[in-house]
Amino acid sequence: MAEAPTDAPAPAPLKVWAVSDGRAGIEAQVVGLSEAIARLVPCEVTVKRVGWKGDTGRLPWWLNLAPRRWLTPESDLPAGRNKADWPDLWIAAGRATLPLSIRARRWSGGKTFVVQIQDPRVPATMFDLVVPPKHDRMSGDNIFAITGSPHRVTPQRLAAEYEAFKDLIDALPRPRVAVLVGGKSKAFDLSSERAAQIAHSIQIPLEQDGGSLLMTFSRRTPDPARALMTARLRHLPGMIWPNGAGSGEGPNPYFAFLAAADYILVTEDSTNMATEAASTGKPVFVLKMDGASLKFRLFHEELERLGAARPYGGAFHGWTYEPVNETDRAAREVLARIGVEVPEPVIEGAKAPKPPRKPRTKTAADPASKPAAKPRTSRAAKAKA
């Protein structure tokens, strides 16, 4: 008697490395894309934070001729070319990773598929796939541009993070307004004058219409702007984090604020924060800062075309749109490039297409089988008669 066939063993999970220099905004992108891939197929995701000895990290990539020699021990990269030591997917972002990303395919003996997020400012052919924001205006066969940047926001994470702050947030009056404040960058700054204008434009509608404030500052927020906005708005119902008593003590309520908000205000300097806000499906208002940038203007115009964001004009109003879900779209593209098939997501509420109608067979009841109609007599002929 023949034995029943046994099930084929499940394929080994993909080995994925999320590589960055550890800066929060950069690491969030590589981890976000890695986690999105892990939601689609089995993966083992490892976060790698690379560091450089001395000033080596400041060198242009083409001058860093022996990069592994200058890595800090904490970088924890393989010293040899044993394929088993290397990942299936190398997902990296940031200037610090470029000397490594460019060589990862060769070091792994061709095993590793290299994905570089953002515009690497080097020829894209040095990587298997580049995932830049659309406002960088890159194009090519191995370029997959997305709106904004990959991130870690999912409905499940927002719900879980909200639970940690539920007791503090549930009692707050609505509408709840989340304000995400960035700071100084190459293109933008937040002066005390601009911070005062932003605080005033938030204070007035909240005092007039009621509601509560959920405000968070980034590491880049200048201290004078942070202190001024905190002083102007601390009397309103709500939460401000960090509260000034320390440098960000306690759990960060950022994702809980996104989950609890009815409206989200975000300063125009941050691609990450705006993309994360737009992924919630809630109205997003963009706050003007000091400075200007063509790339960021193109980015905000793209969010406006998608219905996600509008410039803030000093009043809150609602609208609806399809949440911007570019991280999952990029994850599917990465898997498609390495030949992993993933079923398309099922859209709830979508109607199944109707089956094609069968051609009718002519019968005696069909018009073609009926006797021809009598010819009509024209009015002129009737008049002559």
C-alpha cells in the first residue's frame, strides 16, 4: 500500500537586515519597510546599526576603499564572504551605509539583494533596487518611487500604543488635535517668531471651539521654540511631550497621539511625520516654517492630490480620503523583484465582478425569428390617397 504523500516543508524565512546609522528618522524607514515585508511573508528581521571609527564616516563613499576595516565592533557585519553569514535582503538608508550597500552584493557572493531607501546620490545601478520619494524625481529600471518615506505605522500598532496612554487620553475633550513639531534642517528652521505664530494659530480655535492638544517635539526642535510653544499652550487641556522636565523622559506617546487625534498638524520640514500622519486617513494640516524647498513643496502637493493634506489656515475642518499606504506597496515590489509571489490584498466591501453574459441562442421568440414588420406608409402617400 502506497504511503500518503507528506506535506512539503515550509520554506525557510527570509533573512532581512535593516541597516542604518541608528538615527531615529533613518532607522524608522529601514525597519518600517522590513516589517512590512515580514507582514507579507515569513522573515527574520535584524536591525543593524553601523558606525565608523574616527572621521571615516565623513569620507565620500568612493574614498572609503576598505570600509570593513574602519567599522566599529558594534556594527557586527561579517568579515568574510560565506554566503550563510549574509542576508537575503539588505535594506539600508543614509549616507553612512553607502560604502557597505555598494559592496554587499559582492561580499555575499551574489546572495544578497540590496535595497537602498532615499536618493543615494550615487548611480542607482550600484544597487538592486532604490526606493526614493517621488519628490526626488528619480527614474530608472531599478527605481521604485513612493510618496514620502517608508514607516512603521499600522492600525495594529496605533491601537496597541493607544492602550498604553488610554487612561490619560480618554478623558480629553474632542476634537483632539495632534501637533507634530520638527525643527532645524538644511531647508527649514523654526525661529521663536515662527513658533509664536504657530502657537497662536493653534490656541485660538482650541479656546473658541473647545478640544484638546496632543503636542510632541522632535530632537531637532530648537530649545527657544520648544519653550515658547510649551509656555503658550500648556494651559490647554491635553498633553505635551516632552514636558520640559527632562530630555524626553518616560514612554514616547507619538503613536498614541496619532491614534487619538481627530486632526493632525505637522510642520513642513519632515517627510517622515507627514507620511505617517497621512497613513492614518485623518485630516492632515501642514504648518509653515521658516525657509523653503522645492522638493518639499512637490511632496506636499502630492499629498494634496491624494486628498491627505492641506495647508493650515487657522481652523480645523474634516474630510475623508484613502489612507496613504506606500510602505506596503514598496514591500510588495521588493518581494516581486526577488521572485516571491504575494496574493493581492482583499478589499473589504468590494463587489465581485459579474460573470460574462452567455450569448443568447436564437429561438422562435427571438426578434430575428419574428416576421418582418410591415413597411410604414409616408404621410405624403397617405395625403394623395
